Amino acid sequence: MPQMPSGSNPVRRIASFAAAVAAVATVWLVVLPAAGNRADVRGLIERNERLGIDPSAKFYTELPGMQGFLDNIDSALRRHGESFWGR
């Protein structure tokens, strides 16, 4: 009887899938919350909340505070354009 290739073994495929799910769950449930509790990351999160920045927004141009950032960037480019990307 011919041997099946190792990649088609259903037990191995299920075990690989389970390992992948466990890895994603570990990152999602352990690593990311731990990173979010670090002082430097927590400070960035609080800053974004204070400025009304919604990290789930599809486009940052839709955020209330974005126009002020764009105005600051335009002003800096007008004053010191040569300092940015060789303009």
C-alpha cells in the first residue's frame, strides 16, 4: 500500500492548525495586553484617547484632531521644506 505524503496526514494537519490557533491566541490574549500595560505604550494610548484618535478608524483624515496635525505639517513644510525628503 502506498504511503501518503506527510502533509496530507489529517492528524498532523489538525495538530498544525491547533498550534497556529494557540500561537495567535497567545499573542492576542497574553502578549498584546502585556505590551499595552507597559508605561510607554500606555502613555501613547492615553495620548491618542486625549486627542480623540480612534485607532479603529479606517481613515485618519476622518478624525476630529487630524486637521490640526495636517496644518502643522503644512506649516513645517512651508517653513523648512528642504529638511523633509530633500524638497
